[in-house]
Amino acid sequence: MQTLLQDLRYGLRMLAKSPGFTAIAVLTLALGIGANTAIFSLIDAVMLRSLPVENQSQLVVLRWSARKEPKIHGYMTSGDCATDLRFEAPNPSGCSFSEPMFRKIAQQNVFSGVAAFSNAGRLNLTGNGPASVINGQLANGDFFRALGVKASLGRVFEPSDDSPSAAPVAVLNYGYWQSAFGGARDVIGRSIQLNGISFTIVGVAEKRFAGITPGNDFDIWLPLSDGQRISDPRRWSNRQGDVTFWWLTVVGRLKPEIQLPQAQATLSGLFRNEMLHGSVPLFAAGGGPPAFHRQVPGGANPTPGNAPGAPNMVFKNMPAPAGAKQFGGIPPSSAPPMKAMVGPPPDASPAEAATLSTPADEPSLALVPAHAGLSGSRTRYAQPLYVLMLAVGIILLIACANVAGLMLARSAARKKEMAVRLALGAGRTRIVRQLLTESLMLSAVGGALGIFFAYWCAQVIVSFVSSNQTRALGFSAGLDMRVLAFTAVISLFTGILFGLAPAFRSARLDLTPALKEGAGISSSIAHDGGRWFSVGNALVVAQVALAIVVLVGAGLLVRTLGNLRNINVGFDSRNIVMFDIDPSLAGYKDSQIDSFYRDLQGRLSQTPGVKSASYSSLPLLSGGLMITGFHWPGTPQDRMSKANFLAVGPNFFDTMQISLFAGRGFNASDYAIAASNSGKESSAVPTPVIVNQAFVSEYLGKENPIGKQFGESAGDEDSPKSSGYEIVGVVRDAKYNDLRQEISATMYAPQSGTGASFEVRTAADPQALLPAIRNVVAQLNPNLPLFHVSTQSEQIDRLLFQERLIARLSAFFGVLALVLACVGLYGLLSYEVSRRTREIGIRMALGAQDADVLRLVVKQGFALALVGAAVGIGAALGVTRYLTSMLYGVRPNDPLTIAVVAVLLWLVALAACYIPARRATRVDPLVALRYE
């Protein structure tokens, strides 16, 4: 211990004697360590942090899988876990179950508690100031007890609350209680109105709990039995007793005496038996997938995580326009909730059920640890965070190489000091320990300073992400003990990494020449000058190579963002303000909803400063997508064609400025036909639709599309009779849900009877008209709040927020890598100029000109940059291929990006070489010859 204290005191004195070196080294390490700590704190918050429950290791989430899709009539997920219900998915899977199945699972003797929950959808809250829309979750009576969540105030749910005969009660989120109710303790017992139903607040959940799924936070919890009270009957569809409507995520807490394999065997056997031999067989052994209607993100990709504000539903046997068979997937977090109507469930009595399932369908159930199974929004951020972690890891390596180079230069200046210590009896191990102590002191100070940089950086990133979300992010990055431990470990690793080479080099001194008078810095020329790839040169080459890797990756990501921003979306996205409004939350019915929308559209169109207004079932480029299936004439009856589907209001194409190429737009009679075809019974007249150019190209070729009829169906057990569609117009291709996806065949139908998103085109700044728009809505109904209010440009930015975040951070880290690499090059050349002062003086005394000396120094630096760039380009070609899925319009080996990065680095390296080279030309030969 005494020796360690001596080393620390001596190290402090030596570092204090070189304040310039100490400051540069500490700052370099602070940037490297701080960047790593910042990104790790985000990874910790998103990927590693424990669930806000008691003993999460005892919790498991139930997940089903099969070889064929279940023969169900409704499926809803809130993005709690990964779900794959793509059209014709080879191995569909998910974690939603029917309520009857949940009740049977809860009766098995394997869990000490079972929690079942689902998204309550949008809730229109009144009775606490102005009307507002909040996010709620339906949960069973045992939900909080099973998770080990207690009440901060009042009480949580009890099993008796989850009963149709029980009075409606609610439990508030702690944060929402603070913000909406001011933390008032008399909130217990107060009544609020949710979608027109009175609920009594009975408790406030403990502070740490805002939802069990990462990123899915809720403002309020309601009992499962109250779901029917707050929901539109068309959407509810009596799901509480329907085995064909899967809508509940189920989490169980294993009993202490029950092992996971035992519980899985029991529940998997139960699930398999119910699926294959239950009263309503749900897996069809062949014959293709069942027909249903879905919303999907980005086409047919499975969606692992979605925000709680957007319950994701899949419906069969629903009265969609023309009653056609429809299919698709699931909407992402930015999409509004499902606006499609749900018809009554099919009759499924045991007498009518037929055994259509075989063991080949292999329905099975797995118990997945809750922390791994409840992925929520994690998967959305996982890849960008890991890419950034790789980038900052490279930054740290550059910082270590930089400081190692500085330490090598400093050790050369301390050769005589080390030689004297060795001559006086100090062991080489003692010298190494002393120098490593100094390195660790530098890294410790750098790590401490890096914590402040990390905190600032993490807060900036979280603030940027939050500003691009329509609701609270659900994650909070902070400097907890795990993050501080990471910083301590990385600081220790860094100190050892950059300190080893200088320490061992100093310990291998040859005492005789080092102790000779005049054998100082310049005397090492003969020893090191002949080795072009010395340790110092190798460190500079490594820094340049690593900087090239980061810069090439950043360049590709920045170009991707630019390509996405410059896409022609097919409509004018400027001066459009959008908002969602759902009259059904205030009790409006089908015909009333249509009248409300027509009235609101007319009033908005007459508002000063508004050019035109319309509405649609989904706003364009919001991330949501609806796909419909139909039979195309001339194809086999069992073959289903598909197209994107969007219901639109009057003047939609004029408002969005989507050009009409052929035919006509929708008129009043078209909307009347669509309304008559949206019920259980379809009229004899086909629903008018307008299609895009891609639809004509895919299905009609050179045939005249106007008047073409398709999609007529006699109906079956999965869908009602349909009179099909008739094409009345053709419009220009336009992007629907995502900028990255190619434009697909799309059909537009008249909007009728469901919630909608309004689009208002303004003559000037759309934000300035928001007060006027709110006033128009308030005149119609003051209890109807607007939500998801944004401009179309903001919506596109929100859609690209991940690309924007990655591009900005990667560019920042790329510039940081470039600066550190050039600082390292500058430091090496400055050291070389000092080391070779005598040589330079001799050259100048023998007639060398300033240009010759300048060329001598610059040539060495530029050669190192050239070699480093060559190595870095080779490494970048191997690393950037892992970015393929994140790129758009540019290849991982894009020669233009690589060339621009290489030229940029060489220009900056040239500037870094010039300063020490210029100083070398100012060497006085007389002074240099007297040197040492």
C-alpha cells in the first residue's frame, strides 16, 4: 500500500509538470469514454433494465406458434412481444390468446398468479378539466398482485373488480396522477368519464410501474370486464366469450415448486388439445390461410413492437367495403388505432364444429422469460443502438491509440530519468508499475470527466427521440450503478490498453547509451529512424484506419437520409396539417359519424386561410397500412389477389394534390353505395373505387380500367356476400405508409362509418391555423378532442426519425474520429520534428531549402495517412455490409462515399502535417548543431 501511495504521489507530480500533455490526454479519453458511456446508458435503459415488477425471474410470457395460421375471427396485439401473422407466413406465432383460453390457463395449478392484459385503445376523458385523450390498458383482477405491483395511494385491482356486475373502477399511473391531477391525495373516490362511462378512481400504482412491457406506458388501468362498456360494440364483438377472438397477452408467475419444463409441458398440452380437439377447431389442415382484414407496417414484415396508443387488430368476417376478403398485418407505433368495423362473430356451436385440424399443424405453446419475451419497443431501437455502440467502441480505440502515441513520445523524453532509476536499483517491474499507475490516473480522470459528457449526450439523444414521438417515450436514460460500473471498467481497460506499450518500452532501455552525456532525444535516430513502421507510426496508421471505418459508415447513413428526403412521394406534402378525431368516443353512430365528418369538412374548407380539406381512414406516410384481398376475374377461384387499401373522404385527391389521370373522382352517390355495402348485407351495386397506376400496371396492363369490375364473391363462413368493386378513376402513384417501400397496387374507396384522420391544406404556415381549426371542431362538439395533430412535413420527419438520429450521431462520431486521428498524426509529427531537430539542422546547414524540409515532414505524415486509409477502406468494406438493412439508395461498398471520405481525410491530414512541418522549416542550423 505504501508503494502504491508513493506511485500515486509521484505520478501526480509528473502529470502536473506536463499540464499540456495531461490536458490533451484527459480530454481525449473523456471523449472516448464519455461517448461509450452515453450509448451504453441508452442500451441499459432500453435493452438491459429489469422489468418494474417483483422477482421478474419468476415471470413468464405465454407464446404460441404453429405451422398454419389459426382459424380465428379476430386478433389484437399491442406490440408486447414479437408477432408474425404475415399473409401466408410459414410459421405464424404470437402472444395473444382468447379470454376463454386465458381462464383455462389460470385454472391450471402451475402459476401462483396470472396477469392478462390488452390495450384499451383511445379513451376520451372528461370530468377533469378540458376533454383529453389518454392511453389505457385493460387488465384482469389479479394483474397487479401477479406482477407484485403495489399501490402508492389507495388500492389496486382485486378479483372482484373484474366482473360485469362490479362497479367500474380505475387505477392511475403515478406520473399521470401527478401531471393531470396535481398529485392530489383526494383523487381516491373521484369519478371521471371515459368514453361517456363513469369510473371511480380507487388507486394510484407505485411510482416505478407505468406498464410491464418496455416502452409501452399507460395512463390508466381498467378491469377487463369494463372493456365492453368503453368500446364500440362493432369493435368489441363480444370477444370476452369468443374463443376465435385472440386479444389478451398472458403473463404468469411460476409457483416456487414448479419448474419451467413442467409448467410448459402442462400448458402446451392444454393448448394443443384445445386447438385440435376443442369445441371450435382453430387450425385448418390445408386449404390456404383464412381471410381477414389487417393493418400492417411496411408491407408484410412481422412487427415486434408497437406503442400502446395503437392497438393492432386483425379481423375476419368484418363488413369492410364490399365485404371483400381482406388480409394484411399490424400497424406500428406512429399509426392511429384500427378504424375498421368489426362484425359479429360467427356462430361456433359444438354441433356445427367440424374437425378440420390435424397434428401436422403442430400448435404449441412456449413459456418465455418475461424479460426476454416482452420485447415491446426494444426491437425498434436495438439495431441503431448496437451500430452506435460499434462506432463509439472504435472511437475509444482511436482515443487509446492517440494517448498511447503521446505516452510514447513522453517516454522518449524521460529516457534518462528511467535509466537513472534503473541504474540506482529500481526493478523493471517497478518502472512498468509506475508508468501504468500514471496511465490509470489519466484514464480515471478522463472517465470522471466522461461521465458529465455522457450524461449530456444521453439527454440530448433522449430529447431528440422524445420530440419525434406522439406520446411519452417510455424509456429514461440515467447514470445508475450499472452505468457507473461500466464506466469504471472501461476506464480501467483504457488505462491499461494505452499504457502497456509505453511502459514496456521504457522498461527495455539500454542503460549505457541512455546515460551518456548528449545521448538525448536526437541520439535515438539511428535506433528508430530506420524502422519506418515503428510503434508510433503503427498507432497513427491504426487511428486513421479506424477513422475511415467510422467515416464511411457515417457517410453511407447520411446519404441514406438524403435519398429518403429527396424521394418523390407522389403528392405535395407542404402546407398540410393533419389531426385525428373519433366521434364514436362521444357516442356517435354510423350515419351520425358520416354526417359529422361531412359537416366538419365543409366548415374547415370555408375557414379563412384553408384551401381545401378532406379525411381518410389513415393519413399518408404515417406508418400504418391496410391491405385488402379480392378475387380478380380470370384467375382460379382459390387464388387471392391483394392491393393496398385506403378509404378517403370527398376532395381527398385535390387536397393532397394527387393527380387524376383517368375517369372521375368520388361523388355523393359513391359514398351512399359504400355506406350501404359496409353493413352485414351487401347491395347489388359494386363499391366504386379509384386505383393508382401501379394497380393498372399489375392487373390490367393496356386494358381500359374505367368500368372494370372485380372482387365479387358469393360469401362463405369467413366473409359475407360481396358485390365487389368497380373502378371509376385512376390516380397518380403515391407513397402510402413508408418511404422505403416501392409503390404497390393501391385502391381508394369512399370513407364511411369509421374513425378518420383529417388533412387540411393551408395557404400559408399550417401551424398558424391550428387555433382556428380547434375552434371549428369545438363549435361542433366541445367534448371531442383532437389528437395526433401535426403537419405532413412533421409526420415525414417523424417517420424518418431513426434515420435522422443515426445519421446525426454517426456524423458526429465520424467527425470526432477524424479529429482524434489527425490530432494523433499531428502529435507524432511534432514529436518527430523535436526528435530530429539536429538532423534537420544538419540538412539545412548542407543546403536544404525550406521546401525540402517541408516536403520531408509532410511526406512522412501523408504516407502514414495513405497507408491508414488503404487499411481502413479494406476494413470498411467488411464492416459496412452489416449496415445493408439500414441503407436506402446506396450500396455498402459505394465507391463515391469511400472516395469522398478518403479525400476528406487526406485534406485534414495534410493540414495536421503542415503545422509541425512549418515549424521544422524555422529550425536555426547553428542552434540545432549545438543541440544537446
